[in-house]
Amino acid sequence: MQASLALIVLTGVLTAVGVYLILERSLTRIVIGMGALTNAVNILMLVAGGESGAPPLVGSAEKSEMADPLVQAMMLTAIVIGLGTTAFLMAMAYRSWQLNGNDEVQDDLEDRRVARRLEAAKIAARADKPQDIADDAADTYDETEGIYEDAELGGKIDAVLDQPRRIPGQSVSTHGSSNDTTTPEGDK
């Protein structure tokens, strides 16, 4: 088989779609993503196998004219493994739907516990190590120091920003309110 650009592009698109769907939290999308990724790998092996030739039977044709049987065997194996994986994931999705009413993959609680223990160990290590402010100051520096200190302001300052802020519909008074309305609409 000739390597065509269409098959190579199809392999790339199926790989991208498969990876995107596998990263979702829904088991149904993960199953579809695994199917797309399996098909992408099969097409990739088909393209990588080179041109098709005579059947690989000993004595039927020259060795240079025979097709490579390894690619065909690997594709058949990949198809069988892909079907088994898809069946397993579909069974998991169905069981999750029966138990939870949805097929969303939840976060692993043990992963959270391990992350909390790691963070607590880091905090404890920092607390045990006496640190001086001068040591921290020696490690830090201001990247903008000296750049903006002597810069002159250009342009006009907006006159609206120089005035006190007024709230529409109200007047601020220091001697009491001049608003004698009883309703927000102004009716008495």
C-alpha cells in the first residue's frame, strides 16, 4: 500500500480526538477515545508497513516481492487487544452507571491523602529549618528596580478622576439628608 497523505492526516486526527476524549471524566467518552486511538494505531501500522506485495508464502514469489507479515500480525493483535480493552471499559461504564447513576470518574481519595501528606512534610521541613529574613532577602531581588523610578509621566491626567465620586440619585451632605422622598421612585 502506498503511504498517502490522507491516511497520515487521518491518523493524526484520530490520535488527537482519542487523547482528548481519554482525558475527559466520562467513561463513555473514554471508551470512544480508546476506540479512536486504537484505530489510529492500526492505520499508522498500515501506513508504516509499506507497499503491499505478494502473499508471504515460501516459494510462491521472490522475497523482495513479498509483503511483510509482521505488520499484518501486529495489526491483528492490536485489533484483538483493542476489542478486549473496549469490552472491559464498557463493562466498567455499565457497572458505574448501575451503582452511581452516572459514568463520571471520581477523584481518587488516596491520591488526595498522599498529596496532603507530602504538603505537610514540606511545611514541617520548612518549619524545622530556621530561616532568617536576611537570608530570604539575599535570594530575592527586584527586576524593575531603577527602570521606572525616574520616569516622567506623560499625557494629561483625566479630570474625571480628580473629582470626588458621586453616586447617581443621591447628594452627600454633612448636615443631614435633603432627600425627603419615601419611595425609590420619588413618590411621597
